[in-house]
Amino acid sequence: MSDSEKFLDGWREEMRSAYLYRVMAEAEAGTPRADLFSGLAMEAENQAQIWARQAGAASPEFAPDLRARMVAALVRRHGPRPLRAVLVAMKVRGLSVYSHSAPGHPTPTTLEDVGKRHRGIGGGGNLRAAVFGVNDGLVSNASLILGVAGASANNSIILLSGVAGLLAGAFSMAAGEYVSVRSQREMFEHQIGLERDELAQYPEEEAEELALIYAARGLSREDALKLAKAIIADPAQALDTLAREELGLNPEELGSPWGAAIFSFLSFAAGAFVPLLPFLALAGTRALPVSIGITALALFAVGAAISLFTGRNALRDGLRMLAIGAAAGGLTYAIGTLFGVSAG
């Protein structure tokens, strides 16, 4: 790609961003966010003119492409908040106003505040993922085993089905998690690459964008611009801050795709193994009631653990999870029984 084509691509991206900012400002009419997005639209148009001048050509007429028009239609219908991930991929900035505008996220006023607020974010995610992974494996494989048990009393068939369910579910979860994290990382890397290029091309304009975000969150225009310029002066901190404040991304939450896949596989498999264990250790008709019993205990324990993240009563959450698992297992057992009678 020639330099001229590269510069024109930069012009198109900025003009598309400006188009979407104006649509977002319309959707947020009557709120402080409308002023933010209107200001970002003007900054994007200014940056587009810089790209056009570098291309050595007058700005051509801009017409949004099909993708931009589709996203704009969704924003008009549903508002920007539910579409944050899509908008980030479309090079739209300022989306941290949807995650940091609550009382628990005070606006930083100094470089030290920025650093403190960014440290330690994203912890605890692995524990939450483990609990929900175990829960998924437990409910899905217990339901599968009960469904097969309803159709057949043959422990070998039940065991084979349970092992197949464990492996299929664990591999499916691992594959899905790998694709999800890999895609998220690729999007982040692409967007941070764009920010790096823009910092090199026009740091003053990037500072203006960041100042608009801080001003929308309560700082005075003068203080917001002063803080933004101090941040932009340090390229490493500038990239980290722009990722969080302009893109609404947290680099610390983007783990390894392989690590996420393995973690997901193991947590799902751990849950799926619980209802399967009695069929490995016991023979005859004793395995099924024991499986039901330990599955019920595990469901209650997982529900109680989920209360750590909901802040609700552990007994209530444990009983609720037990009821959900019992309903799923009972329904699949009944369906299995009907199919077993029909086949017989």
C-alpha cells in the first residue's frame, strides 16, 4: 500500500468515526454524553483533514459504507451502550463514559490518580470463571446422564454417554473460549496499533479527545486539558490510558487464548465429572441414586459459591441452583424414559 493510500484510509476511518459520533450524539440527546460525542465528531473531522493533507489531495466526498450504516441504525434503535464492543471495532472512542460514570469510579485529577485507578483492575475473574465453568459442566452432564438413565438401566451405556458428554462439552467450551479471547486480543492489538500511529501523527489532537472525555466526566475544561497533555507526554502511559479511557478496554483482562481454553476445559470437566464418578466406582443400580445425591450437594455448593459474586444469601442461592438443576435433570430423565418406552 502506498503512503497516499494509507493516508486516505486514515481519512476514511476518521470520517466514519465522525459519522458514528454524530449518530451517537443524536441518540444521547439531552445528556452530557451528547456534548462529548459531538466534540469527538469535530475532533475526528479535524484529524481526517490532517490525513487528507498528508495524502496531498483535497478531501473527497464522504459516504458511509454499508457496515457503518448498519451500526448507525442499531445505535439509533438501541442506543450506544449495548453496542460498545461493535463501536470500539469501528474506531469509536469515549466509551469509558458508560463504565466509569458511576459513583464508584471517580474521575482522576492527577497522573498519580490515573496510575492508582488503573492498578489492580481485573482481579478475581479467574475465580468467577471457574465457578461458572464448574456449574455448566455439572448441570449439563448430570442432565445428560439422567436422560440416558431414563432410557436405559445399563450402566455401561450411561458411563459411555457421560464420558462423551464430558469431553464434548469441555472441548466445546475450550474452543469457544479460545476464539473469544483470541478475537478480543486481535481487536485490542489492532485498536492500540491505531492509537500508537495517531499519537505519532497528531499528539495534540489525541490530547484534545482525551480532554473531552475527562470534561464529560466532571473535570473543568482547563484541568481536563492539562491532565490529558501530561498523560500524552508519556507515550507508554498514553497508550495504556487511551485504551482504557477512549476504547473502554482493560488490557489486564485480556489473557492468553490458550490459557483461557485450558482453564475453561478443566473447570467444565471438573463439574461434569461429579455425576459421572459413581458410575466408575459402583456397579448395578446403586450408582444412579449416589450420582443424584452427590450432584445435588455439588449444585447447592456451586449456588452458594455464586453468592460470593452476587452478594445475596448463600442458602438462597444454593437452594435456587439446586432447584434449577433438579428441574433440568427431572425433565431430561422424563424425556429419556419416554424415548426408552417408545424404543422398547
